[in-house]
Amino acid sequence: MLSTDTDILSAAQSWREAGRGVALATVIETWGSAPRPVGSHLIIDAEGNFLGSVSGGCVEGAVITEAVEVIEEGRPRILEFGVADETAWRVGLSCGGRIRVLVERVE
């Protein structure tokens, strides 16, 4: 089990060196009750494999889907999930807060 963000970033580097397409998702802003703090990381490969967490599981599926597209397209995205956003309820962010996640391809 990976215990720190440093471990997750090292794994991203190893995946990239092995020739895998990789995206890094990072929590860049939180408001209210948020499951993970700013700076939390999730790495995703082109096959949808992942390590880490940006939301304690409540929005990870949506982030993984977006990350696979970021790997293909190469353009970073900022995703926002919050209690007032109907998308947040669909993906399960019922904690009452808001999070913004930057998803970018690892080169």
C-alpha cells in the first residue's frame, strides 16, 4: 500500500518510464467539508488503473474517466465537484463541500 504522496508520484514516474500513458490528478482547492486535502494525488494510466485518492472514493470514477481523455488529448482539465452541482450528487459527493481537481498528462 502506498502511504504518501511521494510514493504516488514515484509510481507515476515508474509507470511513465515503463511506457504507460499517465495522468496526475491533484486536489487544488477545497471548500467546506472535503474528503481529501489540497495537494492530494491520484495517478491514472491509459487503461484506467489508478493509485492514490482525491476524494476518498466519492468522485474518483469521474476523475478516472476524465484522466483517460486527458492522456489521449494532452490538454489539462480542471474538474469541480460540489454539493450544489447536480454532477456531484450523481457521482456521490454528498459530504457538503466542494473540490477542484487539476488533471494533467505526465510527460
